[in-house]
Amino acid sequence: MQRSDAETGQTTLVISDLPETAGRALRLSRWRFRFRRVGVPYLFLTPFLLVFLTLFILPLLYALWTSLFSERLVGGTVFVGLQNYQQALRDANFWGGVRNVALLLIVQVPLMLGLALVLALLIDSRIARWKTLFRLGYFLPYAIPNVIGALLWGYLYSAHLSPIAQITNALHWPPPGFLTESGILPSIGNVLLWQWTGYNMIVMYAALQAVPSELYDAARVDGASGWNIARYIKIPLIAPAIVVTIIFSIIGTLQLFTEPQIMYSIAQNLIQDHYTPNMYAYNLVAINQQDNYSAAISFVMGAIVFVWSYLFILGSNRRRRA
């Protein structure tokens, strides 16, 4: 603090006021530092958080609230609590759809990821030629929209339009059983295999590119073969990427909708409106106008997806620690 002397006209500085001024400057500096460290990142995250809240959290809360009610002819909308969830747990149609996606998960997902891993290792090998061409060819089915891919395969499965069926008829062979009771689920699994193998292959191949080449050179000096390098070096080092592809495959398979929904118009006698849980939830709203029960079905299926994914992550973490 400064003071003026009336007689001499000189200005003096009071030393006792310096600690207070320094304390204010220090507090202001600390506040600016905390804002830059904590506040600025959240300032940039605000647009995403607003969109996430508006398009995900609020609809999720609304669906949860809707699942606690029921539409009745007498009384209109009535609060029923967990009654819709109890009905879902006893619904044979819902569990039949869960069984279908579980079979795909057990059979199709290991086959798809195993094939993706083999392709990634082959493209990453030293003897591979035209790597860019093969990467593009394997990845191309993923670039095709799900609806278009399902329609293409539905055409190939058709007993009247398919060139495969025409060839077998010309050779007097038995017709292929793509659209039969025992063949419809493998046919859907084949569509998923064709469409998603290339995507998972690219994820694994990208992880392989991050492995230092010095490890391979050292292994070759020690006399390791290409198979040993792939088994003991490449696969263990890209294990996190493989885990990610497995988790995504679990979630995607349990939420299967597009492919069976498109096949439903081709084989209505084989695919029912409850063939998968997502189809069941969709048709409950679109056809039966049962919004409340459909919301309950969706949350029950979401819990199943969460449990399956959590159990796999828990098992993989325990194996890694062991």
C-alpha cells in the first residue's frame, strides 16, 4: 500500500501491506493454474457431454421410466413397477431369441475371430505379397452396409433366384438347405462371418504393426521358425487387441438385428418376429404397440450383454495375472 506525505510530496510504501498483496497474487495464480489443468479440458468436453446426455442418457432414463408402466384397456397407463421385468423373465419367446444369439456367439464368434487372426498373421508374414490388395479385399465386406449385405446373401440363398440353386438343379443335385429350419441359423452366421472377419482382421493387423521388428530378428537368430514366432511372440503381444475384438463381437452378436430382420421377409416361416431379442423388442413396438414391455425386454437384454461381457473381461484379467 502506498501513502503520500502532504509536506514533502513524497510517496512511501508500507512494507506491512506486502504479504497481503503477495497472498492475493498467489491465490489468483493458483486459481488460474487449477482452471487450466481441470477446467479447460472439461470446457472442451462440454459439447460431447451435452450430446451424450441428450441422445443417450436422457432417452435411457425415459425408457427405464417407461418400463415401469403398462397400457391397459381399462385405466389407461398404470404404474406396475417390476411386473414387466417379471413377465420378461418368464417369456418363452424372449428366451428363444436369447438361445439363437447364444448359439451364434458360441459357434460363429470363435470361427470368425480365429479366421481373422490367421489372415492377420498371414498378411503380416515376411512371405506375403500384395499386402495392400489383400487387406482391401478382406476389409471390403465391412464397408458394405449391413442391409445391402443381408439382401445380397438373401438373393444367394433363394431357392428360385440363387445361381447356386440353379447350378445344383442343372447338375441334378439336391438343393442347398440354406433356407431350412436347420440351415437358417448357420446361414445368418455365414453373413456375419463374411461381413465382420475383415474388420477384426484389420484390428489385429494394426496391433501386429506396433510390435517391434527387433523381436522377430532376435527370435530368428535363436533359430525360431515362423510358426514359433507367431505363437510365442506375435499372439501374446497382441492379446489386448484380441480381447477387444472378442468383447465387441460378444456385444454385437447378442444385439443382432439387421440380418435376421432382412431374412424375415425372405423366410417368414423360418424366422419369427422374436427370432432375436432385438427383433422381439422392435416388433413389440412396431406391430403390437407394447412400448412399456418392449422397454423392459431391452433392459433385460442389456443386463445379459453386460453380464456376458463382464464375465469375459474378468476371466481374461485373471488369466493374465496368472
